[in-house]
Amino acid sequence: MELRAVRGMNDILPEEVERWHKLEGAFRLNAELHGYAEVRTPLLEPTELFRHQMGETTDVVEKEMYSFERHGDALTVRPEGTAGAARAYVEHAVHAKEPVTRWYYIGPMFRGERPAKGRYRQFYQAGCELFGDPGPLCDAETIDLIAGFLERIGIADFVVHVNSLGSAGTRERYREALLAHYTPRKDRLSEDSQRRLEKNPLRILDSKDPRDHEVSRDAPMILDLLDDADRAHWDGVLRCLDVLGVNYVIDRSLVRGLDYYTRTLFEVKATSGDLGSQSTLAGGGRYDNMVAGLGGPSVPAIGFAMGMERLLTLMPGDAPRRKPGCFLAPLGQVGADRALVLAKQLRALGVSVELDGRGGRLKSMLRRADAVGARLCVILGDSEIERGVLQIKDLAAHVQEEIPLEGAARVLADRALESSPGGGQRGAR
Ligand code: ATP
Ligand code: MG
């Protein structure tokens, strides 16, 4: 039987992981510059959490979740990060410790969707959640954080789509307006949308079915229904985005796939590259009612998540390959024992070391040292060790010399670290 990875789930091999590290490092740095600290929540959450927060009629909850029962608990492998973060925020009463909380996360999410380029069943998101600030300044700063991050990693071709969904009262009036629009046109909607019409007509606007697009074309727009407070908030967001110089468009038809959003809503879309209908790099918005909905106090919140695979497709440049500083090539038993000790000493001095313990011939070990990009190859021959010396070969300068065994680790470390900036030290990037 040939076993393969689960469809839509990818192995990420070490040569690709280097680029992931680069992306994650840039994200962490950027989030921390904005005052965010990392939070790690479980991959499994009670199914209830997603059903209630994301909404019963959303695609994710209706069709995409990996849910199962174990020991009497209904569990779901998280399809997104916001609901879990908000759950943790409430569970740990974080609101009582600080008025404003900024959390970021990086990790895998799971959705049983149809796989395509940029769409997987296990995919990675990096996201931020900000609790305790009603905006509108922080709404604009959140969007600008994403824009700044994309620029930092070399993605310049993108545009931010923004819209406002208003608060609960506005949403209710909008629901009525949509019902009035769609009900007489019900027959022309997709089956999914016909079914969702009564429960949640907003979903129809977010449908990917062309039949629904047609009927939605002249549907009422929520921006026209904002009340005064929503309108003031919305104007504030746009003003701050202008101050920050963010490249945005007002997208009156933007509604996103989840129920929990209120007021500010945004998506960042790539305008070049070949991601096709997977060109949305990030999505997010305000979710002012979630914390209270989870049994916490009334705390406003805003957040976003970015799809890491999609970013990697567009991120230019290679990550620097990590190379060992020293490659140790022992030629016999005495050399091998000595190499074990030398490798330990070098690593303690911060040098990355690869010891060739296969016991092959010198020629093949030298070839291997070259292939892994080592700066120095250390040849430990039994007779030389008995004479108290080692051979070192500088693989970049192509020179070979003999050094005393006594104090060799220090000499090698100095050379490996000084002569190859970033190359010798494992952690250096
Ligand atoms: P889409 O419309 O592309 O399905 P979405 O609205 O479902 O996206 P969100 O739930 O907002 O996506 O997730 C935020 C980001 O995570 C998306 O903009 C995208 O970059 C990424 N993402 C979402 N689903 C997937 C997936 N199945 N595979 C890879 N990336 C994904
Ligand atoms: Mg989706």
C-alpha cells in the first residue's frame, strides 16, 4: 500500500522551510513593532465555539470543518484563529488585567475545501487580534500593519478593500432590506442561497455562485444604511487611512464569510501574480460583539488573518541557505573518537558542525563537505592525531594547512565564524 499525505495537506521540506522562517520572522518583527505579543491556543476547540461565533450558515461551518466526537466531547480542528483567541481572552479574564490587549498568532488551520493553488485543507495563517479599542484609529493602524508588512517582505502589488457593516441595529435594518430585495427574486438564486435567504441573507452577497452575483447586482448597499455613530466611525477609519497613505478602495459589496463581523471590514488582494481566485492575501474586520457573546464583558475587538502559502507564492527572493561552519572528516577509529569530542567543543562555541560518521573515503567526504557548503573541512587522520595535529581545508580559499590539535576548537571557531558571515553560525540569518 502506498501511503501519501492527506489530500490538500502539504509536507514542507527543509529547503522550503527556510523561506517560511524568513516570512514568519518578518511577521513577528512587524507585529512586535506594533506592540503585539504572541498567543498560542489549542488546535482543537469545542465545535460550539465555531458554530456560534462564525455562524451556522457560513460555508466554513456548514461544509468545511473537521469535526468529530471523542470521549463525549464535540470537537473541531480549528478552521481559523479568532474564535479561539477570543475564547482564551474571556477564559483568562484578560480584560481585567489590561485595558487594551494585542495578540498575534502563527499556525495551521484546517478546512475541508476543494484544493487548488493557494487553497489547501491544512494551511497556515498569521494573524493579529486587538481587544479593548473601539477604533477608528486602531482600525486604520491594523490595516496599515498589513500593508507595511507586505511591503517589508517585498510584495508591492496589492490593494486594500474596505467596507463597513455597521453595528447590530444597522445589520438588522440591512437584513430587512436584503430580504425585501431577494424574496421576489428567490427563484434565480443558487440552492445554497435560497436556503440561507431567511436565516442570513447577508451570506448571499458573499456567494461565489454566478447566479447569486447576477441577483445581487442591484441589491441595497449597507453603507447607505449606516446610522450616525456607524457613519462617524467609518469616516474616521477612512480619514486615518488617508493620513497613513494606505492604498485602499471602498468596496461597497464586500461582506466576508463569517457572521461575527461588525463595522469595519477589509480584505487585501494581490493585483499581480497567478493566484487566480485565491488572490485574497488577508482578511479581517471588527468583531465588537464576540467577547460579550462568549460570556465576557462588552469589549470591542478587531483582527485579521493572512494566508501564509499565498504570501510565499508572491514573496520574492530566496532565503539564505544555512551552512555548517565545520565539516569533520575522520579517517579511522582514533580520528572518529577525536571528532566526536571536537564537534561538541565547536558547537559549545557556537559553530554549526556536521560530522561525517559514515566511515567512507576522504575523497567522498570532501565532496560532501563541498556539497553542504561548509566553510572548513577538518580532516582527522589517525597518524596525524598521534603526532598531535589536524589538517584543515578552507573550502572557499582552497588552501590546506596543519594546525595543532591542542586548542584546535578555538582556532577553528574563530575561522569558521569570522570568515563566513552568517554562514558558520546556525542561528545567524
Ligand atoms: P477565500 O475567500 O479565499 O476562501 P476566506 O474569506 O475563506 O478566503 P479567511 O477566513 O478570511 O479566508 O482567511 C484569511 C486568509 O487565509 C485568506 O485571505 C487566505 O489568504 C487564507 N486562506 C483561507 N482559506 C485558505 C485555504 N483553504 N488555503 C490557503 N489559504 C487560505
Ligand atoms: Mg474560504
